[in-house]
Amino acid sequence: MYDYSILPPLNPLRTFEAVARHLSFTNAAREINVTQAAVSHQIKTLEEQLGVRLFSRIRRRVLMTEEAQVLLPAVVSAFNGIHEAVETIREQDAEQTLAVSLTPQFASNWLAFRIGTFYKRYPEINLHLQISSQEPDFVYVKTDLGVYWGSGTWEGLQCERLLTLEYTPFC
């Protein structure tokens, strides 16, 4: 078992990785959306906890010390491992969620009468319904399936006609 009390907090390590990658406190601050002073504070905290300097500042240049060069691969490896685990978890969750984008009319006049059957047949799938009368934005809204009125010519998407409607006038 590890003695986690000797490990530095994650925020200073994240800041260290960004500074080391950019070799710039300013660019690291911009990336992680904090002030340059906050970056300096995080690095100072990490240096104090480790008892070593991690960066040298020479004529507006930031250079990694030998200690930083030893620490960086371990930090990058740890963050990569965390990132991969999080992505795996998200992919597993995404496999069990079906995001469906549709019009209010289709949802109330067609889907509402059939959704119970869907849940009985596929109890392991969670439906995420995105109901909107506006044209869908499949680029910015994660959607697995969309049902909309139209010609079916959305670039980059596979479209199939579901229904042909007949209108009958009456008095």
C-alpha cells in the first residue's frame, strides 16, 4: 500500500505538467484558465513540498531543472493513466445510453406510444431524449439518432426516410 500523504496534491502536479510542456508560466496559466500568479504559487507549493527547484528562469526563459526532468515522465504517465481510465468509463456508459434528437410532434404523436415497449425490450439502454423544434446541430450536440422533417440531406450523416405522410382535406 502507498503512503499517499507524501504525494503532492493534484493541482500543483497538473500545473507543473503544463509549465513543463509549454516552458512558459503564461501559456500554462492560459491553458488551465488561472492567473500567472496562481501558476507561480502552485509551482512554489510543489517545490516546497519536494524540497527542490523545478524550474530556472533565465532572461525570460523557463528551463526545467534535472529534478523536473526526472519528475515529468512520471507525472505524464500518471495523468495518461487517469485519462485512459476515465475515457474507458465514459465509453462504457456511452454504450448504454442512446441519445435521440427529435421534434416535439414526433415525440408526442409517435414515440410516446412506443417508449414503454422499447424499455421492456431493451431495459439496459438509457434513452436521452433531446426534443427540439429547431433544426438539429449534430456537430455540437452528442446525438446517436435523430428524427426530423426534411429532405434527408444532412452532410456527413446517413439518412433514411421513415414515413411518407398523406394529407387529406376535410370539412
